[in-house]
Amino acid sequence: MQRLHFMMKRDETIVMRAIAICFKPYLKPEEALIYCNLGRTQFSKKAEAFGIFKNANGYYKKEDLDSMLEGGESRVAKALKQMKT
């Protein structure tokens, strides 16, 4: 019986990682940059403006990143609305 050796090409590995990022609930900072398709500085400014920060383990919540990318209301704006009412 002959053994089959399967070696993935570098491009295939990159694509598989990119797809996996879409299904993870929490993203590492590097993954968040890829997911948002922003540079480090742009991401930092936008995340800060939306009140998105890393959790205690150093991960970003994907749900928060999704709301930022959709152009939804920031956490800060939501908190201000709640305080006014």
C-alpha cells in the first residue's frame, strides 16, 4: 500500500487561515487587521473612535469589529444615549 503525501502550497495555507478568521468569535490583533483590511494606524484610530479595545486576553471581539465595519453607532455614542434617557 502506497502512502500519499499531501503538502499544501503556501497560498492554500493563507487562504485557509483567512477563511478560518471569518468563523472565529475573537481575533488576535494581527487577524483583526486582516479582517478589517486596514493598516495598523488606521485600525487603531477607528477602533478607538468606536470604543473597541482588546479584552484581558489580548483579543478583539469580532462582533464589535463587525459593527465598526458596518458604520454602526459606536459604543461611546450608545452609552451617551443611555445616559441621557
